[in-house]
Amino acid sequence: AQSVTQLGSHVSVSEGALVLLRCNYSSSVPPYLFWYVQYPNQGLQLLLKYTTGATLVKGINGFEAEFKKSETSFHLTKPSAHMSDAAEYFCAVSDRDTGGFKTIFGAGTRLFVKA
Amino acid sequence: DVKVTQSSRYLVKRTGEKVFLECVQDMDHENMFWYRQDPGLGLRLIYFSYDVKMKEKGDIPEGYSVSREKKERFSLILESASTNQTSMYLCASSLASGVAGAHEQYFGPGTRLTVT
């Protein structure tokens, strides 16, 4: 059965510091992996996704994530945090289920950026 | 750009009322979803639909029903609202999954429902 674990419900970084948000998944088959961001009072929007091919995926706003099959991880990083990155981030995994694909979302990590 | 709209941003209802949450997407997506979002629990799938008049239960369908009479519109119905249904409700849509694999979902802004 699928599951998604995001380590840390809250992460705080200083402006300009590295952002690292952790995501581990379990899946019986190679999954499709997504990171979404939710700004206050908004819906989720896609940051990046991994389907097949290159394991380092670049997304919007300078974020990237690396798919590591051996570690079943898909951690999200950004070299230098900006105040505007403060938001909640969700990791999601999709893999084949009866009749199609099923997507499971992690519990979310709220990122705080200190000036 | 894909646009998913939800009928209300904020809604306050009384216990026992019938509540309708409407969602419309403008990108001809086959799949539509309803989630509820609660702190610390992430998004939990209530119902989804992969075609007009088709619906499938998600992980927490109890107390909810849905309707999809047109491809672009997916409605969530709370037959008799209860206080434990106070939550943020998010609608999403996506292309049909197939040989190309799973597609990303596009979300509406959410409806914050309070049941008193």
C-alpha cells in the first residue's frame, strides 16, 4: 500500500539559507512523485513532478527534488530561501491502483522564513 | 491556464442543513476530485469522478455524496451537516491517467466550511 511521510510538520530557515523538506514514500512499483505548494488562503499548485527519466527534477521558483529509489525518497531543496517561499508544502505519490492511478498526499510541511 | 473555481470561499452552516459545494473547471479534464484538508492530516480524498455521471468513493466518503452531470462541474453534497465536517474543502481536476501515467492535479482555492 502507498504511504507518504513528510518529516517535520514545521521547518524554519533564515532568508538566504538552504531549504530542505523531506519526503519518503512507500510504493510497490515505481511511482510518480509530486511536490505541491500552498500559499495562505489558496489551493495547491504544482512545484515539480517526477515521472520517468532524470532523477533530478527542477521546478518553479528555484526548487528542485531528487528521486532516490534506493532510499525511497524525494526531498525538496532550494539553495537560498526567500521570504516569499513561506508556505505549506505537500509531497504526493501516485501509483497504479485498480482501474487507474491513486494519489496519496503527505501531511504537509509548513516552511517559515526568518528575515 | 487551467482554472478551477469553487462557488464559495467561506461558508457557515448550521448542524443538520444540506450543503452544496460547487466546483467548475475550464480545461476539459476527465478527472475531478474532492478533498478535505485538516491540520496535520494533509489532504484526504472524499470522492472522485473520472467521467460524467461516474463517481468513486475515496478514503472518507461517509456523510458526503457527489454529483457530476456535466464534465466541467463536480458538486459535493453534505446531506446533513455536522460539526465534525467543519474543514477546508478543496476541489481538483486532472487529465485522465493512462499509458502516459499519472498527471498532476489542478486545485481550486478552497472553501472553508464552518458548521455550528
